[in-house]
Amino acid sequence: MNTSTFTSLVLKLSGLIFIVSFLTDVLILPLTPDPFPYNFTNSQWQLALVTAWVDRGVVPLIGITLVLVGYWIDSIAKDASPKKSKIELRLPIFILSSVFGILYILMIPVHWNNINQIKNQTLTQIEQGVGQGEQQIQSYLAQVQSLSQNPQQLNQQIAQRTQVIESGQFQGQTLSVEQLQTLRQQREQLINLRELSKNPKEFKQKVEEIKNQLNTTLQERQKKARDQAQLDGFKQFARIAMQAMLLAIGFAVIGWLGLSGSRKLS
């Protein structure tokens, strides 16, 4: 076996290993995502599968290239070794490359649809979180109103926090510096509330100010979360779509040119 024959054999074998490794990987991969393997109706499952195919797509491309380079070396050395190979892999390789090209171009709209579905689910969760936040604001304001109308309970709350701050413990457990700081802030708020409750008009204005401040903070968080969801969706789609397009072009060019050349030779 001369050098060119050995080199050709190594390249073909390496290329086939790349291709078979990829095919084995992508056939086993769908078995792992929950809740069920091959769950084609689940957008999260489809998203993970397409991402895995695209991220690993260069592996079969390298494998196909290695096999074809091996045959190219054979064609250069054909005069020195006119013996024809018993196994002809070029036609199956060209067909496989064409199939990969079609698959990768089809993955782009599928990925776009999955990204939109997941983004819409995220936006729905954000809206639900806003609704819960509004309920918490109403509950907090109702609690403030209740405390302002019950001076005895208000004084009791202040006394309890003062006792915990002075002892540095709550229910037998030592409190951290952050927890003590939070208790001090709560005590200050309760003391201010007690002073404000003596002036109903000023108290009402303060409650309205707190309500507006909390609602503004909630709206800002909602907007930030929505913008982040939109940005994350766009970035993920752009990355996968660009890579899938490049892979589709690479596979299609190899496959279609190879098939065209095979027809001319035949």
C-alpha cells in the first residue's frame, strides 16, 4: 500500500466515523429530553433538538469533506494505481449531503415558530406575575390601612421589632446583619406610619404616594422583563438561523454539484 492509498483510506475512514458519530448522536439525543422522547409537538423539545442539530452540524460537514478529499487523492493517483475501488461511496455521500441541506433550510422556519411560542409563553408568565404583584400591592396597602386604624396593634408591631433588634435573635436563632437592617427599616416605616395616622389627610396622601411608587416599580419591571424576553428570543433565533443557513448552503453545494457531476459522468 503506497502513501497516497494509505492517506486516502485514512481520510475516508475518518470521514465515515464523523458522519456515523453524528447520526448516532442525533438519533440518541431525542431520547433524553423530558417528558417523553420524540415529543414532536412540544416546542421546548423541538427547540432543543434543532439547536443540537445546528451546534453539531459542522461534524458531518467535515466528515463528508474528508471522504471526498480521499476520493480526490484516489483520482490523482489513478494513473499509478488503476485498480478501481470495490466500494463506491460518493453517490450516497452526495445524496446524504443534499438531504442535510434540505433539512437545515427547513429548520429555520421551524425554529422561528418555536421561538415565538416560547416567547409568548414567557410573556404570558410575565403578565401573570404582574397580576400577582398588583394583588400584593393591594394587600400591602390594606395592611397599612388596617394598622393605621389600630394604634394598639401598630405599637405592638413596633415593640416586637425593637425587642428582636436589641436581642439580635428571633425564635432562638441569631439574625444576620442584613436581617437586622431589614427589621430596622420596617420599624422606621411603622413609626412613620404611626405619626402619619395622627393626620388623616397627610396619611391618605402618603398612602397614595406609596401606591403610585409601587405601581411604577412594577410597570418598570414588567417592561424590562418583556424587553429582555424579546431580545433573548431574537438573539437565539439569529444565532441558530445564521448557522443553519450556512450549513444548508455548504451541504447543498456539495450535494447538488456532486450529483450533477455524477450524472454527467454517467
